[in-house]
Amino acid sequence: MQTELSKKLGVEHAIFGFTPFPAVAAAISRAGGFGVLGAVRYTAPDDLKRDLDWVEAHVDGKPYGLDVVMPAKKVEGVTEADVEAMIPEQHRKFVTETLAKYGVPELAEGEASGWRITGWMEQVARTQLDVAFDYPIRLLANALGSPPADVVARAHERNVLVAALAGSARHALKHREAGIDIVVAQGYEAGGHTGEIASMVLTPEVVDAVDPLPVLAAGGIGSGQQVAAALALGAQGVWLGSLWLTCTEAELTSSAVTRKLLAAGSGDTVRSRALTGKPARQLRTEWTDAWDDPNGPGTLPMPLQGLLVAEALTRIQKYEVEPLLGTPVGQIVGRMTSERSVQAVFDDLTRGFERAVDRMIRIAGRSGK
Ligand SMILES: Cc1cc2nc3c(=O)[nH]c(=O)nc-3n(C[C@H](O)[C@H](O)[C@H](O)COP(=O)(O)O)c2cc1C
């Protein structure tokens, strides 16, 4: 499955995989795709260094990339303590009461919540880049906005291609102005932060808007037919995030989350601000329902909401409080029905793609030879 972009990057299949897990990123690249490690959780540069060392040692010389989060709206000049001080008491009370209602235990003395807002601050993303540029990454992707001009220039000096996620043609055009090389058109169905336009509409809109810049289609892709459809819509490849979550190489924080993902249908996700304050698709749970309830206090804007719920989410995960336990995931969760290796997922995607293309060739009445 070769396109101009996959040839340029030297990969066998134009399948790009976003993942927060180093073992999954390396396995995607080894399987002939392009693994992209999500950096947002690495607030300590040494942790990122350790994991990039690991990826480097396990990709068998295949190319891979890094994804950072530099939001268009900056959170600069404020500390976490400043943000903490902006959180209304009413919202803190709501968190305490909701956790108490479900009997969620406290963290042990000295145990910190696993997630902070710092991963979303540009200065932290820049320290991640300082680390990453010492590795032979081939792609740098940015979520939630266009990367700053100096970052694009720094990447280009090192022969690193720059990608950015877009939920609309307008965003994609802004990215093009910022000098990026690849647009990831991410539809409404996708896991994580999403816009309001479905992939079927978004992909060709973005392809036409930024032509001849290459576009990767993201959101709702989990089978070879869907890969074929994305390429038919003009994309030069696909960008998948959810499908890897139930791969055997994924290090999810809790096996209860894996069980929930395997059981969920395509209608079991919701686009909610409960996680970060920006709409993000995730499993629908009693936690997201509580935040989306019109009788509740409602969510706070980013980055307040993320900081408000960070400790609560750590407690819910640690104690596996089933009704509240969730994760970002897209509508494709309905097809994630068994735990498989990344290689098995790839075999399925590439065989399914060939079948879909053969079928289209038959329909078109051509031999394909
Ligand atoms: C658990 C999870 C975490 C994500 N975190 C990020 C992130 O930090 N940065 C980013 O660019 N995209 C992130 N995404 C979105 C993916 O990059 C990708 O665009 C999306 O998953 C594609 O749609 P799909 O979920 O239907 O495959 C995340 C997606 C998931 C499922």
C-alpha cells in the first residue's frame, strides 16, 4: 500500500499510528507502518529520553515520529498553582461528591496524580523537542494548532517532516500557512480531541483545500475497507489512534479499561469536555454523564478542567471503579472486539485493503493489470 508520502518516508504501508505507548509505536514501524509516539504525558525530559532510547532499539532501523501538543491558545506565564486558584469551589465540591457517591478511595499518602497540565504548555513541549531532535525522528506532529514557525524551521533543518491535526478545512489552511508538510484531517468519529465534521465530509474537503499538500485521513478507521475509502477520498495515507489501544503491546493503566473497550459498541462513546475542557471523544461513562448533566455545574475551560479532574481520574483508574472508568477512544471501538498483536492488526488492514481494491476494480469493470 504505497503512496507518494509512504515512499518519501520509506515505509511499506501508508498506515500511520498515533500511540502513547513506545512498544506499540515500535511495533507499528516494524510492521511496515509509521509509528508516532505521543509525548504529552512526558513532563520529565529523562522519561521521554528513556522511551525514545527504547523505541530506537526496537524499530529495527525503521522510521518513526513524535507527536507533541502545542495548543494554539497558549497557557504561558501561569503556573499550575495559578490555574488551581482559578477553579471555583462549586466544581471542587462536585468532584468530591461524585467520587464519594461511588465510594472511590483516596490516594495513599504522598501518592501523586499521574497527570498534570504541564504537558500542554509550550515550554514543556519545547523541552520534549530538545530531547526528540537528538533522535533520528522522521516526523513531528502537532495537535491542537499550528506549530510555531521556529519549530517548523528547526524540524526542516533536520530533515524532519512536520504534520498537524485539523478538524476543518479552515484549520488545514492555517497549518499550510505555517509551512507544515502533512495535514492530518481528523474527523468527528475520532478518539481524543475532535471537531464537528465527519471524516467522509472532512477528508475530501481538506484534500481539495490544501492540494498538493499530502493529507492523512484520521477518525473512524479500523478496517481495510476504510483504508481503501480514505485513499479513494484523496488521502495519501491513514492515521489511526484508537485501534492500537486493545493491542497486546499496549500498556493501558488498567485491564478493566481493556475489558470495557472490547465490550463497547460504536454508539458507546461521547464527545465530552469532561476530560480536558475541550470536546474529546471518549467512552461514555457515568463520569462523563455527570459532567454533561444540565443539572450539574458543567465543565470548565482548558486547562482548568484537566487540572480539576486529574487526581479524580487517577483514583478512578487505580481502584478500577467500573461505572466511572473511561478512556479517550473513537467510534471505531465497536470493531475492537479482541486483543491482537500490532502485526495481526496490520495483516488484517492490508488484506482487507486488497480485498476492497479488488472489489472496486471488479465494479469498475477493469482488470487492474
Ligand atoms: C487515547 C488517545 C489519545 C490521544 N492523544 C492524542 C495526542 O496526545 N495528540 C494527538 O495529536 N492526537 C491524539 N489522539 C488522536 C489521534 O492522534 C488520532 O487522530 C485519532 O485517534 C484518530 O481517530 P481514531 O481514534 O478513530 O483512530 C489521541 C487518540 C486516542 C484514542
